[in-house]
Amino acid sequence: MKQIKHLTLLLSLICLVLFIAGCGKKQPNEAPQELTVGILSDTFIWKQLVQDAQEKILVFL
């Protein structure tokens, strides 16, 4: 019976420590990274892909 109490106490302490560690202060985000798209074929298709990617990136910001 004592072993169960000790095990329960140990697991509770581990959960508490993990919870407190998870609530820590977050680091500020770094500057956004740039994405470079290389063009090797038809420029119309790539321009459309870049435009679509920029629109989707703006939605997430």
C-alpha cells in the first residue's frame, strides 16, 4: 500500500513539474525567413505559384 502512495506522489510531482515547465515564458519569434523560388520553366506558372504562396502566408500572419 505504501508503494502505491509513493508511486502516486512521484507521478503527481512529475506531472506538476512538466506542467510548470510548459507554462514558461516563450522566446520572441525571430525575423520571418525568406523563401526563394527558382524558376526553371514557364514563368507564368511560377508567378502564379508565388502569388498563391504569398496570399497563404499573409493569411497565417
